[in-house]
Amino acid sequence: MSSSPAPSAEPELAPGPTRIQARLVIILGALTATAPMTLDLYLPALPQMQGDLGTTESQLQLTLTAALLGIALGQAIIGPISDSIGRRKPLLVGTAIYALASIAAALAPNVQLLIGARVVQAMAGAAGIVVARAIVRDTVSGAEIARLLSMLMLVTGLAPILAPVMGGQLLQFTDWRALFVILAVFGAGLFIAVAGWLPDSLPTERRRPTGLKEILRGYRYVASNKAFLGYAFALAIGFASIFAYISGSPFVFQGEYQLSPQAYGLLFGINGVGLMIVSQIGGRIVRRFGSRTLLTAGQIIAFASAGALLFAAVTGIGGFLGIVIPLFGCVAVMPLVGANATALALQQYPDAAGTASALLGTMQFVVAGLIGPLVTLVDVSSAVPMAVVMFLCFGLALVARFALTREPRVAPLPVLEPAVVPE
């Protein structure tokens, strides 16, 4: 196997293909929606589940924790496998197991079996997330990576907002078990779409050996690139700040500001609309300004908005609007951070996209799982804990990104040859 050293600095995204099949975008978007659907669709049913299963609130919370860990672990395993056997087989196996595990969750007679089914469901569903990003890297190049990822970020941003709303509406006609049946149907639909319309994007000649030794060597190789780590931390810590928002905002707005659940849902939806608009704008202007410029703009706006949020939370200046307006800024610019950080990170390793995508996703969910709950450890009725966590997250993401990527201040570097795992 030939070898070349890991790139010392990240290549600028070069122009890529200008047309992407709508069918590919739809299928990849549906695959990307697996995580938020798995995590959020059943949330309105938790009180009902507690009584039906005869369990406690803390035990039911483990069903959510189990899913987060399953998604992180599944990405870590499936990503490198997809570099070895191609993209289709892991997707077909993953979506099939996801559908079966969802049925098992629907039939679970107690919370212990439900937790087990959730772990399997989430690990299998992780195939859609990690392989979708790898397919993007296989299929397009240059600035087109960020453009396609911006489209997928739209799904990632809207699905967590729409899934609980849809789950709540469905509960008017059915019970919590039917929600998992719906997830099973969703998984079956993904299986059919992949089998019928998604060709394998990784040619046989670009596939790499698999096995524990090779997987660990691939992770070590990817993690040895400081530029990759800088973008990965920018993505993971920024994503954690959104988890902090999701964890803390219900208590802040329904507690401190006495909003009704419906009013809070409307506020949550407004932030989602902002995210959607910025996602589409970012996808349209990335060819003109470049991913590094848009990532920098997104991080600076998010950090400044979080600073304003913290100031308003501590001083009380601005009241309700003093919290809402900077929070909108924090959330709305996340597509600029997520899509461009992912694009720049994946650009480092075109021949190890599955492994790189797996490391990105695993870091994203592990860091979010560790940081997000910190908001609820203290006074959850105040906006201060949420603001502190978000401010620190965006600040750390900026420091990590600029400390590790060492971007050139002059002309962009030329695109490097694809990196190959050394012997």
C-alpha cells in the first residue's frame, strides 16, 4: 500500500460538480433524519410510558441516554466498515436492523427491554448518519461538499423541531407503542429507498482492508491531523451548545417566563425557521466566499450572540427579548458552523471518508451527551446556566479551531493529493 504523509494544513475547497441529483439529496436527507427521529419522536409520550411500564422518570431517561450512546458507538463501528465493504451494504443491514429493533421497542413489556431495544435501534440507525456524510464526500468535491451538507443540515435542524410536534399530535389518536411502529415503517422505507435507488458511491479500487487493527490504525491516522481535529472540535462543541439550548430552554421559558407549552413550541419553531433560512443562504454563497470564511463568520456570530445572551441573563437587561434575540443568533448560524466544519474536515481524507465521518459523528454525540446535561444540574428556571454553557462552548470551539487548523493568511493552499493510510 502506498503512503503519503498526513496534510500539515487543510486544503482550501476547490470547485466541484455543480449539479446534484434531487433523488440523492432526498435519500441522504431521510438517512440524516434517522437520529432526530429516533431521539425526539417519542419524547411527548414519556409520561404515558412511565405509567404504562410502571417505571420511574429516571429509568425512562435512560432510554434517551441509551440512544445517544448507541448513535455514537454505531457511527464509530459502521464508518470504518463502510470504507472496506462499500456504502450500500452497511446501509441495507443498518436500516433492516433499525426496523426490527423499532418493532422490539414497540413490543417491550418493561423498561429494561425497551432500553436494550433502544441501544440496538440507535446503533443500527447510526448507519444512515455516518454513511450519508461519507457518500457526500464520495460523490462531490470542493465547495459542493459544503453546499450539499448545508441541505442536509436543513433536515438536521428541522427534524428535532418537527419530530416532537408530530409525536404529540399522533398521541391524540394512538399510544406510545405506535410511535415505535412508525419508526419501524420509517426504517423499512429507508431500506427500500437504498435498495432501489442508491448505488454504491465507493468504487472497489478505493476500498480498504478491515479488521480491528486496520480500524484502529485508520482512526489513529485521521486523528493525527491537527486540522481535522480543529474542525471536528468546532463541530462537536458547537453541537453541544445546541444540546444545552434544547436541555435548558424548556425550563427557562416555561419556568422563568411562564410561557405555555404552545408558546414555547412557537418560539422553538421560530429559531428553527432561522436555522432553515441560514442553511439555504449558506449553501448558495459557499462557492463565492469559501467554507473557511463562512465557518469563521458563523463561529464569531455564535460566540458574540452567546456573549449577549450571558450578559442579558446575568443583568436582566432587555428582559424576555434580551434572551430571545441573542438565542436566535446562536441557533440560526449553526448551519454555517456545522456544514462548513464538516466539509473542511472530510476534505482532509477523501479515501477514508467513512472513518473520518465516524470520528466526526462520534465526537459530536459524545461531547454533546457530556456537556448538554450540565445545564440541568443547577437552577434550571434561570437562563444563566444555559447562557454560561453556550458561551463557553462557542468560545472553546473558536479556540480549538484556530489553534489546530493554522489557516494561511495569504493565498489558499492548492488541493493536496488524496491521503492514503500509511503502512
